[in-house]
Amino acid sequence: MENQLPIDIHLTKLLDWIIDRRQCPRDWQKSVIPVRNKINHAIQDMPEHPEITSLLSGSSIHYFNCLKIVEILKETEKESKNIFGMYSSQRMKDWNSIVGQYQKENIYLGEAASILQRNVAYEIPALKKQINKCQQQQKESDDKFSSLEKSINEVNYQIKQNCSELGIKGENIAKELKQLPEELVNTFIQIVDKCSALKNTFEFYNDYIEYFFKRKAIDSMPILAHLINKGNTTVFEWRTGIEPKIIEKPDPFTFNFGDDEQKVQEDTIDFGDFDIDSSNVQLDIPADGEEIDWGDFGVSVENVEENFQSIDFDIESLKNEIVVENSGVYIPSDGIAKETDAYLVLEWTETRNMLLNDLTKLVTFLKQKLNEMKSDSDSLVISTIMQDAPKTVQSCTEKDLSKSIELTRDVLNFFKSKKIEQLFRINDSPHYLKRIYDQFVNKRKSIERFINNQELMKQRQKELIVEENCIREKLDLIIKKTKELQTFMCKDLSKRYNGVRINLMGEINLL
């Protein structure tokens, strides 16, 4: 009964077990090398047979594969069999020779044990590692794709947000941006209307300042007073109080971007390629002693003195061209508004900033008066002082002040709105509109770049999936071959020990 117990051999000890029991010589590798060379030569000339193709695929060919090949060749090469039962086919001779060399000193046992150990310890784990790497790269590609999708959505949101701030649809950005400066006219009208709504508030402020401080409100808030009284006139009229006869405004700025920019580039003149051969250039250089003729410019010392004496230095005559008012403002007699004087009050940055200062002063004043009115302290003294005040000051209530504060804040908030801020920046610097367009173009290019990267990620994922499937097929095949070799080894060893069952232990059973 003891002899019938199975023999358990751990796979890592299998080769040593075979050598220790003298089933295979210790230097079996030297004997295997010529056999491997014969196999490499023999497989170059093989008949077309599905089983042979299956045997030659996957892992390296071993002794048990050779036995199967010989059995197949007995069928494919049966026509070469002579009357003595021998095969004249060279294929059969080569493979019979290979099997015979393998059987000599049982070197096939050492090779088979080595293949099993190598497959289980290195080949199969390496393939599994490659599969895990492919799966990890697929996950990274998927995460990258999701990140790019998030970036695309974020940039699209920024574009929509910027379009909303500018008040454009975003369908044709270049065209819509060029139309923005045209909206300034309506914007100026809205501002003047809002400032005109502050007329009663300004009158209250003016009467209050004049009664208590003996000065005019126009000195504290000149731009607001001018807009309420005369509207959005030229800076010339605000400074001088006189309407200009002629307005010489700078030429409007031409916006060249989008389709116009491409058209300008296409319309550039091509002067061709003028290649000048310096060897053919001839210079007419005078001989020694001759002077170079520089031409007659008619310039001499006497001419210079005559021209200098002909200059009119009569500065007194210029005084007739300038009119000086008592206020100290110089008014050209021709009445022509030039340069900054030709701008509208709301169009020029300096006067527009002055208007914002006026509005800030006004809302601060109104808030202070509202707080004083809500306070009950010194009410008797205040009522005594207010007896001789103008009616606008006496009749003002908390409700009136609150409404005035609300109207003034409405004007300030209108200036602070994103679209109005952008319009004024475009008005102050026309190149700013080009920068806005460039920002849109860069964002569009970013989206295109993200989309292209997404396509690359998709393609990469497909490649990784194909690669993983190929590796998985190779893994399944090598596991199958390893299992078959395990079965062959156990049966062969069992025959050598009177049919006792041989069990290989270890990781091979977990495949």
C-alpha cells in the first residue's frame, strides 16, 4: 500500500528531483543544444496540417510535441514508406533522429522540467503583468479623456460667459465684436437719461451747498451738472461753454481681424524675388584727382542767412488767434474742436472718470444726510437753521433721500456692469477689441486641441484593447501548453515508478 501512495513533487524542486534520482544527467543542457538546432532546421520544411500548426504555435517545442509530430508525419508521409516499413522521407528521418536524441539519457525530462519552471515562474507572470499594464493604461486614457471633456466644457462655459458679458451671441464672433463700438451711442444716451433723472437730486445738493457753504455745486460736480443741463456734448463745449463750429475728430480705427485679417494678408503685394548678382554691378568711380559731382542743391551760407532773415517772428500777430476768457480757458478763435476737445464728454476717459467721482460724491452726501435725518439729536437746532433754507432743502424727506440714493446707485452700477466696462475699454483702446478676439480664438484653438487629444486617447484605447486581447490569447495558449506538458511529465514519471501517481505541487495548480 505504501508504494501506491502518490508522489508529490513541488514544481520548483522538480528538476533537482529528476537529476538526484539519475533520471537525467546533470549536464543535460549541453546535449539539448544540438537537438534544438535540428528542430529549428526541421520546422523549416513541414507539411500543411492544422495539428502541426497548433503544435508549433505558442511556447517552444519540446519532446512530447516531437512525438506528436512523428505520429502526424506517419500519416502525411505514408507514401514514402517502403516494403521494409522504413520511411524514405527526409522529414520523417529528421524528426525520428530528433526523438532519438531526446531519448538518449532522458535529456527531454530535464528540458521539460525547465520549461515548466520557466513558464510558471517567469513567462506567465510577465504576460499577466503586461495585461495589468494595458488595463492601467486604458484607465489612464479614460481618465485623460474625461479630463479633456471637462476642460472642453469649462472653456465652452467661459466662451458663453464672455459672450454674455459682451452681449453677443457668439455665432460670428469677429463680426459681432466689430459691431460693439456702434453700441456706444445707445450707451451714452442711457447714461445721459439716467443722469437726467438725478436733476431734482442735483438741485437739492446745489441748494444745500449754496445755502450752507456759499458755493455752487457745479464747482464740485462739473461733469454731472453739464450732463444734466446740456447733455453729452463735446469736451470743447464743456471746457469753453461754446459750441464748436467744426469738429475735427480723429479718423475712426479700422479693425482688421477675423476674415478681414486674412483678406489683408492675401492682398499683400508680392514683389517677387529680386536676386542681384553683385559681380555684375558696376560703379562709375572718378579717376584720381577728379571730384565727385554731388549735384546742385542750391545751398550756400548766403542762402541760409537770407532765409533766416525772411522768417516772421511777429508773435503779437498770434494773439489775435487766441481768445482768453476770465476763467482762464483758452478758446481758439476759429472755433474748431481738435484732438481731445473733439471727443464727447462720456467718450473721453478723463471726463468720464470725473463723472464717476461726481456720482460717488453725490451718493456719499445723500447717505450722510439720510443718517442725519434719521437721527433725532439736535432736531431743534436743525429746524432753527433750516427755517431760511430753500424749499427744496426744507421739503426733502427720508423717502426722497432714499429714492435719490437708489437712482444714483443705479447710475454707478450701470457703469460697473461687465458689458459697459468692456465697451468703455474698447472705446479707450481700440486694440483691446483685437485682444478680446484673440482670447476667443485661443479658446477655440484650445477646444480643437482638446478634441484632437481626445481622438488620440480613443485611438490609444483601441490599440491597448487590441494589445491586451493579443497578450491574453498568448497567455491562454501558454497556460494550455503548460498544463499539457504537466500532464505528459506526470504520466512519463509515473511509468518509471510502476504506475505510481505523480503530483506536481505549487503555483502550477493555480493557473
